[in-house]
Amino acid sequence: MNKHDNRQIVLDTETTGLNPKEGHKIIEIGCVELINRRLTGNHFHVYINPQRLIDKEAMAVHGITNDFLNDKPIFADIVDDFIAFSKGCELIIHNAPFDVGFLNHEYKLLNRNLNKVEDYNTIFDSLTYARKKHPGQRNSLDALCKRYGIDNSHRDLHGALLDSEILADVYLLMTGGQSSLLDEQQNSITDNQAPQFISTNRSSLKIISCTDTEQQIHQKRLDAINEASGNLCSWTSN
């Protein structure tokens, strides 16, 4: 793969739980490629057999089941392809310490003397950036979509590839826009302007709205995950 000084990879992962030190593993990696701040359509996406059970709380967030992962490759089988795809460029991640921590833990478990992610890539934490840009406001991915007028109504559950695609849209708007998607007026959007929804050119998905009771149950699970992680849950972060 050709190297580009201006190549960026927007990355997200899903996991069996919150803490790799407790034996939790990565079960999905999703990445999309930006070159010159433009989505190229090139992506990397894998599901991974963690060889352990998924916590019920995590399953409620991403909807990935143990049975679904039974026939998927293990991390050792995909790591070389992942490093080849992402090596040498900037990684854009929302709540980067979470994903980078899991990746580094997986690398260490392989006993192959792999470097840390930080040795292969520079890291841009979009959550840290958002907190500086919008202090005192909610800066979860959902909150940023609302703030920047990005339609994420098709996102009922978290998924690594879908979330990386949405984060790419958020990142481009939050840091100055993308010429191929936005005109000059949209590039100059501010928090005080009415958001303008942009097309993400993705195929239509059936939208099934949750009930108020289901929403309350979901929120309680997110609150429990946030408390257990010491307020590090990026889905509810301020």
C-alpha cells in the first residue's frame, strides 16, 4: 500500500468488556481511510473470536453474540493485516486510551515483540479535542452528531465500522469540514447555527424505534458501565 503523509485512519473497536487487565478482548475492529481529508471508500473491518465469553452489559451495547463469533478468526490471524493497513499514519479515535489500551494488550499477548500502537502511529483523540472545543458540554459521539447535524438515526447499536464512519463525519466537521461533502456555508457551521444534515451516501437501513421502557433499560446499562469504568465510558462521556 502506498504511503501518504496526509493519510489518516478513523478507528473504532468493540470488546467483550471494559478492562483488558481483567481478560477482556477485542471482538471487532472497524477502520475507514481519509486522504487529504476525504473519505476514500477504503476500509478495514473484521470480527474476531475472543476465545472467551462476552459480558452481558457489553453485548447489550453492541449486540454481538458469542455464537456469532465462534467461526471468526482469532486476533493472531488478523493482526498483520491490521498493522499493514494502519501503520505509519494518524489514527483518529474517540476516547483513544480505551481502544489503544486494548490493542496494546492484544499485541502483548501474542509474544511476538510487536511495538505499541503509539510506535506505529500518531494518535488523535477526538474526545479530548471535543472537550477542549466544547467545554462543559456532552461530547459523546451521539451528542457530537446532534451538534454538527449528522444523521445517525440508523445507529441503534454500536458497531466498529459504523461508528468509525460516523466519527469520520464528526471529525471532518469538528476540525474544519470536507470539501467533497460540504459547501462553504456548511464548512463555516457554528454551534449557534441550525445544523444542516448531510448525506453519508450509505444504503438505507430499516429503523426500528425503541420503546420508552427499552430506552430506560438501555440508559441504566450505560450508566452501570460508566460507573464500573470510572467514568471512562465514551458513549456517555461529557
